Amino acid sequence: MTSEWRSRDGRIGVLTGAGISTDSGIPDFRGPRGVWTKDPIAELLSTYDNYLADPELRQRAWLARRDNPAWAARPNAAHLALAELAQAGRAVTIITQNIDRLHQRAGFPADRVIEIHGNMFEVVCVECDYQTTMATVLDRVAAGEADPPCPQCGGVLKSATIMFGQQLDRRTMMKAALAAQTSALFLAVGSSLQVEPAASMCAIAVENGADLIIVNNEATPYDSMATELVREPIGTAVPRLVDEILAARG
């Protein structure tokens, strides 16, 4: 492994997965204590066809959204370190698989966060252009509507997230690919790198000359491409890496 990447100039791309938010109290999905590991049925809540077809599943999904720990979560040391990197003037873009908006809440510029899986704070109708806030719909749930329909067309409502079996937004993925292509340094933080096409951002970055740093406590399919593998806890690893990047530039 080489340390030359620390002093590289140019753009920095960061792909973040569920692992970056576990220190904020939000469990990951596929880890030993992950949501889907503990409760495989919970994965059905994120499967588009099942969600559309099963009213009882939708009712359970609204309760899960209501009880999501992200409502009370706060940015942790890793989120804050990445925000510091941007605030220090580095040209850094975050591509996140997360829906919790903790990067923005940490102070990272919102216009440089690409949410490839959407976010949990907005609601859309699957049949028309109706949009509203999650808080608005959860108020309806609290008032007794177990599966609130769209007030505009009567269609099915869902969070503004991309479910399994649902197409990713083409423009969003183009922006993500461009961020990867133009990066001199690319960090993959807290992602299993098993979900495509998000994980392929690592390959795009490397193919275009970037150094790839993977911060994850378990092996990933992209480890062989990495310039450096970091297995230490994300909450200490990311602040350390950011400090080293800033010190090398200074």
C-alpha cells in the first residue's frame, strides 16, 4: 500500500453507505447486527412490487418510517469530518446510499451531496406528481389512516426513496458517475459495495485514474482495486484520513 494519495490535488469523491451512520444510532442492513440480518421480513418493506401489492405491508412500512431512528439521530465524527473537508475548501462531492441526510445536517453543502437512493423526509405518489413531507403523512397515520392514499389521485404513497425493483433516477446516477470520473481520490466509506450500480462508482473512479481508499470493517468485492484498505472503526478512521488530507495539502 502507498501513502502518496494523501498529498494528491484534485477533486475528491466519497461514496458512503449505511456503515457511516451506525455511530449515530442507525443500524446498517447487512452487517451482523443489521436490520435485514435480524429480521429478513423487513427487507420486504423495501421491495417495490411487494409494497405496491400488499396493503398490510404498506401499513407496516408507515410504522417503520414513524419509528425510524434517523429522526433522533445526530451526525457523528465521520459526518463532521467530511463536512470539515468541504469547509476547508477542498472540491469534494459525496455520493450517498443513505437516506438519513446526516451529511447535510453535519454542515456538508447540500448541493454537493448526491442521494442516489433518495431520502426519508419526503413522500411521493407512485401514480401522479403529488409530493409532500413525511411529517405530513405521518400525522395522517397518527390520526388513524393506516395506509394513507394520495389526496390528489387516490394512489399509493411511499417515501421518496428508491426501493428494490424500482428504477434509479437517471440524472442522479449520471451526476454520481461524473463525480467518480473526475475524482483524483475516491473514498468508499461504510458500504458493503454489494449493491449496484452504486458500488460501481469505485470502478469508474479507478478506471479514470483515481486512488481508491476503502473504509469498511469487512471485505468488499472492490478490495482488489483499492490503493489502501482501512479496517479501523469509521468514527476514528474518517477523521484521521481527513486530517491527513488537510495536513498534506497545507
